[in-house]
Amino acid sequence: MLLNQFLILSAVLFAIGVYGVLTRRNGVMVLMSIELILNSVNINLVAFAAFREAISGEVFALFVIAVAAAEVGVGLAMVLLLYRNRRNIDLAGIDSMKG
Amino acid sequence: MISLFFAQIQGLDPLEGSEVLVAQNVFFALIALVMVLAALKMVTTENIVHAALYLVIVLAGAAGMFILLGAEFIAVTQILVYIGAIIVLFLFGIMLTKGSFGAEEGEFRERSQMAVLVAVLIVTVTSGAFIDSFRNTELSREMPSTTAEIGDMIFSQFIIPFEAISVLLLAALIGSVVIARRDQ
């Protein structure tokens, strides 16, 4: 297996995640796209760990998974708060801090 | 039926080195294709529950990739944490905010062409850099990494990040409870 095939796969998944973050208006969908991005980063880290035969990349992937779990918890709490205050989770409607 | 299947497997010769490589590449191509298609469907589908299920496919595919790369512990953690916990959290989030977004209301922003441009740019620039740097570099791992090695690493070299992560998880736990609770 080439190293590049994993790296390019993770680049493609990363770009799809960025597209999702930029185009979706639903708050939960944006969080799911962020999960996609973090996951592609994990593939990259583990691929480089296999390439260098060093285990620290895998340990770092574990840390990324833990941070992603924390991020989803806080993010979904914020979406719920948004829903309670505005009765929808349309991110295009949140502009009260717009200058 | 099942015993016949096992008899078939036991009758097979173990794979040679080059055959293993071919099998790995075939599985890589299959999983990568499924992952990319599911990710595209995830960011474009109107139905958000379907999007969560497509995300499950992508995450399971990533676990397959980790197994291909010889990182079994990461693959199991991926399935436990992502598919077991985070997807359930997402489904709860979708359930609790349901009805706030009609499908015909138009999920997508007008900036979709700009987003396509950004995504294509990211893919071309990063892939170009990867192809330029690691042209035909082979992955040469002989043995998969063991869980014991990872545990040793976490509790020796990475002990301070590990403690920081545990404090971060505690902070996120308390923070999300404070943000989401009803009364002040």
C-alpha cells in the first residue's frame, strides 16, 4: 500500500467536510460535518504513524477522538439552547452579533 | 451452511506476501469508494436522520482504514466512541430539535458554488503536495501495533496531555450541562 492513497483519501474527506460546514444551515448538520473533518485528520495521523513506524501518531489520534467527543457534547448543548430560545436551529438566522 | 463456509476457509492456503498486498489494495479501494460516496450523500441529503446514518458508514469505513493500517486499538476505539456514543448523541440532538427545519424550506445556502470552489482547492492543493512529497512511498509496517505499546506510550511520554484531556472532558461535561439545563 502506498502512503499517498491514505493521505489523498483523507484530503478528499476533509474537503467534503469543509463543503458541508460551508453550505448547510442546520446546526446539527454543521456539527456532523466537523466530525467528518476530525475523522479525516485521524486517518492522516494513523497513516503517518504506520509510515514512520512510530506509535505516537496513534496516541494522538486517540486524543483527537476524545476532543471530538467533548466538542460534540458542548456543540449539541449549544444547539439545544439555540432551539429553546429561537424555536429553530437555522444558522443563517443567527446574526445578533453582526456589526 | 456455516460449517461449510468454515470448511472452505480452512481449505484455503495462507496468502503469499504479494497476494496480501493485492488484497489490501482491493479492500482499500472498496472501503474508500464507499466512504467518499457516503460522505458526499451526507453533506447533500435533505433528510438529517439519513445524514446521521451516512455518517455511520463513513465512520465505520474509517475504522476499516485503521485496521488496514495496523492500528487495531484505534479502530476499536473509533467504533466504541464514534458509532457507539457520538452518533447516539447526534440522533438525540436531531430528535430534540425536530420540526425546526422543514425539508422544503431549503437547507442550502446560496454560497454553495463558493463552497465547491473551496473544497476543490483544498483537494488539489493538498493532494498535489502529497503526491509531490511522497511519490511512491510504500507503507512498510511489519507488525500491527499492540494495545500494550499504546498504553505504555500514553502513561510515559504522553502523561501530561493525557491528564489535560481528562480535565478537558470534565470541563466539557460540566459546561454542556450548564449550557443545556433549563432553569437558571
